[in-house]
Amino acid sequence: MTEAVIPRQTTQRRVIRETLEQADGPLTPQEILGLASRELATLGLATVYRNLNSMQEAGEIQVVHLPGDPTRYEPARQPHQHHHHFRCELCGRVSVIEQPCPVEVLEGVTLPGGFQVTGHALTLYGTCPDCQPAVQQ
């Protein structure tokens, strides 16, 4: 029987985890570095990537892929805590949408033509509240 390897809980890892937990949505490694550097000025991008890989392997965080965007990361959620994302077309910020899923009822359904739905990803695009005043001017 092999023992599970417990990852080291370094200051860098703690700051990265806290940065992800405090964010409104998933962050890119560069965004994580920018925010986490406020608390830990010596943090480097290579350290961010190394910790993200380790945290993903440990199940602490999950990867978010949005079409045309770099890979993003967010804290891992319970398996049944399904959610979607909203991406602002002006500032690029990505936020988590916590409302009930409008297309979840299609999972497990066979669509016309014989297509069997086994899952989905939904990203909404538009303007975030912070950018709306700029659009309205």
C-alpha cells in the first residue's frame, strides 16, 4: 500500500490559493501573478505555473477552457456544483454565473438525428457591470 503524497504548503502556494479563492471567476496564470504579487512581491511566473500544476494534480483547483482564451484556473468545486462563465467583451474579465443551468435538462437526452448529449459547457459573452457605463456614453 502506497501513501498519498501530501504537497508542501509553501507561502507561494498559500498566496496563489487565496488569490483564486478571492477572485470573482477563473484567472489566467498572468492574472494570478499580478494579484498575488501584491502580497508576495518575489513571486515569479514559473513558480505560479509549477504550483498550479501541483494544485491541479492534488484536486485543489480545476482548469477552465474558454474558446479563444488562455487557460484559466479556479478553485475545485464539488462534482455536482455545475456552473457557467460570463466573459466581458470589453475588459476580458471572466466571472462565474451561479444561476440554475438553462440547458442541463438536455443531458442524457437523445436529440434529433441520434445525437446523445453527455455534457456541455456554456460561456456567455457581453458587457460586465463595470464596463456598461462606458458603452452607454
